[in-house]
Amino acid sequence: MNRLLRILIVVVVAFIAVIGGRWYAYVTNTTDPFDEVGIELNSRMPGPLNAWGCSRLKETFGNKTLPPYGCAAGGGTAWK
């Protein structure tokens, strides 16, 4: 039972690291703010992480493009 619990914890930590790493790469190093996987991950992040991700995307793409899903305010044409 102890070994099973240890394996489960390793799997959960690895899953979180992969998802978190993919999200971080999207909000900090992206060349395309409309990457489908990145948009979905950012829109599902908890409030403070989503807000931080949106602010990073806005710094990079602010006036050049419309905000991606999860970062749009109002009618979808303005950044949060």
C-alpha cells in the first residue's frame, strides 16, 4: 500500500509539472497568443495565476492583437 501511494504521488507531481510547465511556456515565451492548448490551460488556471498569465500576454501582445479567451473583458475586444 505504501508503494502504491508513493507511485500515485509521483504521477500526480509529474502531471502538475508537465501542465504547469506548458502553461508557463505559453504565457512567457509564446510567439502566438492564440495557441489552443495554451489558451485552454490559461483560462482554467485559478484566478491569480490566470491574471498573472493574462498580464504577461498583454505585455507581449497588448496593442497588436485581440486578447485570447480567458483574458478578454467586456465584448472580447479589450484586455482584462
